[in-house]
Amino acid sequence: MYHKYNAIIVGAGGAGLRAALQLSTVSDVAVLTKLYPTRSHTGTAQGGIGAALGNREEDHWEWHAFDTVKGSDYLGDQDAIDIMCRDAVEAVYDLEHMGLPFSRTPEGKIDQRRFGGHTKYEGKEPVMRSCYAADRTGHMILQTLYQQCVKNNVVFFNEYSVLDIIMSDGVCGGVIAMDIGTGELHIFHAKTVLFASGGFGKMYKVTSNAHALTGDGPAVLYRNGIPLEDMEFFQFHPTGIYKLGILITEGARGEGGILLNGTGERFMERYAPTIKDLAPRDMVSQAMHREIAEGRGVDGKDYLLLDLTHLGAEVIEEKLPDVTDFVRTYLGVDPVKEPIPVQPTAHYAMGGIPTDVDARVLADETGAVIPGLYAAGECACVSVHGANRLGTNSLVDIQVFGKRAGDHMARFVRESPLLELPSQPDAPARALLDKIWSANGGELAGAIRADLQQKMMDKASIFRDEASLKTMQEELAKLKDRYQRISLRYKGSKYNADLMETVELGYLLDLAEALVVSALARTESRGAHSRVDYPKRDDANWLKHTMAFRKDNGIELRYKPVKITRFEPKERKY
Ligand SMILES: Cc1cc2nc3c(=O)[nH]c(=O)nc-3n(C[C@H](O)[C@H](O)[C@H](O)COP(=O)(O)OP(=O)(O)OC[C@H]3O[C@@H](n4cnc5c(N)ncnc54)[C@H](O)[C@@H]3O)c2cc1C
């Protein structure tokens, strides 16, 4: 089937919907999403969206920018960070005006709470900056934006999985997608395409990420010759529910919750004397890993405790209702009465599709853009998060850069003609599916995925070194070999989840490889990339972004400088 639109958006999370809304007043726009829109992962975001509104205490967007740069371990691009922190304020008021029901202060202003790494007076003490709607902030954002998109006649193709892009002479002219319900391939011919397809935490065993977060967008573009930026930086959030990885928002510590080790000690006082449990996630997760490795886990096991009991039932039930429910349901623990068993959980991809501050996708390390092609949100790397993202900054990122993507795409639609389609634009996608369909080697996608997730957890998670990464590289070669010998258990065309998961596993394998190769090359520790064999940050050699290109004979790494404006790199102390 053939469709024609001025603008196509891949993904109906916060980034995709914000862009769609922005475009909808000036252009036709269709959103393709493999999930029903309101099931996108943005809907699970709990803790809040950071913006220096100053509703509870003095705050300035420049302080927010300082914290973001420092949080990024100085790898974030400061021009993009300034834009994000400045525009965050308007982004929050935009959402309020669209009807988002924020939690309120007694005088009726948007309420704000503390979050990791967010401070006042450039690092002196924690600040209340996270705007929230109880612990359902993402859910509210997603519902609000979806309603606005429906009102503005955005067209939705729900349960369509994008498999490929259409490129012609270096310009993007649309996408190829499969209707999951029928198995049929569709050609979407367009002047401009935005990828807003989310992250890829599903390459790890213990993760806060939903089942669908398999990195489809970054992988599809990577296979089309576009590089991936800073893949070695993958964030582990300190407080996943033990064994399950389900997230307990940092808002729990923002409200006053504390972490305890097996001896009952508030150990973060030793690692970050100033802001303690509200240090950035990379530091807290690494500290937790150390506590466990040195035998101070609870009962010698690999978990620690998050204690909220001193906050009282009222605060817990009112400000953290959903996570309280999760803990009661999944662990049988009542957080009002007992501390919660927690362990770090794979959470957020700092790396992804390289873009400029208008969300235009970059073709290489020189900054050349690919006309018509855009990316925003977790799948993209602009880079505002550098080596470590601060909590609440992803919801800001998706709103600010989703909107900017929409604005720039609107201009592009006005000024550019529709490309002629190349002949048989769906041939590569068809070949990909046919190969999986006809393969008959007996290997099952589920088994390969489970091995990938366990091995990435063991060899390429919070701490890594040359030996573990080299082993992982060898393991990936074996997993990829098994992937060639896959068999589908179900060969029908309607709702073939087996087929979808096999395609997605292929994406995860490619992205894991890019992560491991990028991590192996970076012989320093910075943010979420912690090399046991190179424990220090090395600005002389590594204050630069990695760009990984997929080539016939392996992965080629190139580098580009970090944009530094107001904040010179310093030692990071909290
Ligand atoms: C449990 C949890 C809690 C979080 N809490 C916070 C928080 O409090 N504050 C904060 O700032 N950040 C938080 N984050 C991070 C933040 O929520 C996400 O990074 C952000 O919402 C991602 O938005 P997105 O629009 O980029 O992608 P998503 O919301 O993940 O949406 C991706 C979309 O892409 C579509 N898609 C994917 N692949 C395809 C394909 N092949 N074809 C078609 N469609 C496709 C999906 O259907 C979906 O609609 C949290 C994350 C998690 C997992």
C-alpha cells in the first residue's frame, strides 16, 4: 500500500506527539507507532519534568544548565543544554495550558520537588525543580498530548512497525512500515521524517524499560549508514525493585527517602557528603555496586534498601501512590512500614542518533545534515545528557526538542519538494522479513535474547574493563551467528509477535555491538561509563563524542569535539 504525507513521525511517545502537535497547525502529519500511542514508555515516567520555575524557592535556568553540564560529566554540548534549560520553563507552562493536571502548592502554583543532581547556587544544596503530577507525570504528559493531537487532526497509524527508511541521493523521502495486524508492508512517501522511537534498555536483563524498547530507530538508521553517537554511556538508575528492575522514582529520594546498606548505614554520606542520596545516578549506582561488592548488601545478597518509613503514610500515599502500589503488589512489602529492597536497573540510553539542536540527523562527525531526516527524544543524541543524564531531564528533552523538530520540519515542508521514489523502495524491508520467515535453523529469538540480556548485564553494565568488553564482543559474534540460524515458531502473517520480536532482537544485537565497541575504545571513566582498568576521567584524550559507523568489515569509530561555552570541565564533587 502507498501513502503520501508531508510529514511522518515514527513514535507516539512524548517527543513524537509534541512534534506532531507543533506540525499539525501548518502541515498534514501522520504518526506511525508500533504500540497504541498512550502505551508508549513516556507514560511510565514517574518523578517529574525539571524546569527552573522557582515556585518553591529561588531558581534560575542557568543553574539548571550548570547542573546538567556537571551531571553530564562535562560531555554534554553546552549550546544544546542552554536551549533545553531555558526553554524548559515555557515547555512546562505549555503543558499546563494544554490541561495537564500538575500537583499544586497550597497557593495553587505548580508544585516542585527535589531530584538527583539538581542544585542551587551551582552545587551548594539540593533545589526543588522537578514539576510533577504525583508519580504519574509521564502518564499525564502522554494523555494530554494525545488528546491535543486528536483535536488537531493528526493521523495515527497504530500498530505499524517501521522497518526501513527511503533514501534517495542522500535525502530522506519516507519510511517502510509493516502493519502488525495484517503483516502487510506499506510505503509512506513523505517530504520529511522524524524518528522519535525511544530507547533500548531491553538489551539488559534487569531494566526499567518496557518490552518494546528495542532501539528500532537507531538501528534502522545505523543500518542505513548513519552513525551512532556516545553509545558507551548507558544509565543505570539506582532504585529498581530487587530482581524485577521496575522503577521506583528518584522522586522517592526527592521527597526525603534514603538508601541504607546491609549494616543499616546511610552510605551515600561517604560518597557525596553535600547532597548525599541526591547525587547523580551514575555516582549512586556505582556506590551501590561497590557496597554490594564489598559485602555490605542486605544479608550478603545483591541488594540494598530504600527507606521511606520516616516520611509518614500521608506523604507516601499522596506523592508516591503508584510506586507504593507496585511495591505492595510485586514484593508484598508496605513502604509505609518497611524499607524497600532495591538494586540498580538499566534505565536510559544517553547515546543514539546524532542530531543538531533543530533535531536534524547528522551524517558524520563534521556536522553535515541529512535533508528531511530528524530525530528527537531518547532515540536521539543532541547531546544534552553527555555521559550521564540527570533525572527529570528526559521529559524536558522530549518536550523541548520535540517542539523544535516540529518547527524545523514545518519549514522544511514549506521549502522543499517531494522527492521521487526510488524503484522498489520496500525491497530491503521485504528481504529482511523473507530471510527471517524462511530461516530454519532451530534457534529461538527468546533464548538468544535472554542470553544477550544476561551477558550484557555481566560484562557491559555499571562497571566494565577491557577483558569483560572483549569477552562480550566475542559473545556478540556468537549470538549474531545463532541469530542467522533462527526459526519462527509461528509463520502466520497476522499479529506475528514471534516475527516482530525476532526483528527487534536483530536491532538489539546491532546496538549492543556498537555499545561494546565504543566502550572498549574509551580508555577512561566518565559518567555512566566506568572502566575498572581506567578509573580516572581523561579530558586530555577523551573530552570528545564517539561516532560509531557500521561498515562491511566491522565498526569504524570517529570522534567529534564537545561544545563548551560557559562551563570549563572541573573535577566532579557533590
Ligand atoms: C519507568 C520509567 C520512568 C521514567 N521516569 C522519568 C521521569 O520521571 N522524568 C524524566 O525526565 N524521564 C523519565 N524517564 C525517561 C523518559 O520517560 C523517557 O526517556 C522518555 O519518555 C522517552 O520518550 P520518547 O518520546 O523518546 O520515546 P517513548 O515514549 O519510549 O516512545 C517511543 C515510541 O516509538 C514507537 N516505536 C518504537 N519503535 C517503533 C517502530 N519500529 N515503528 C513504529 N513505532 C515505533 C513506540 O510505539 C512509541 O510510541 C523514565 C523512564 C522509565 C522507563
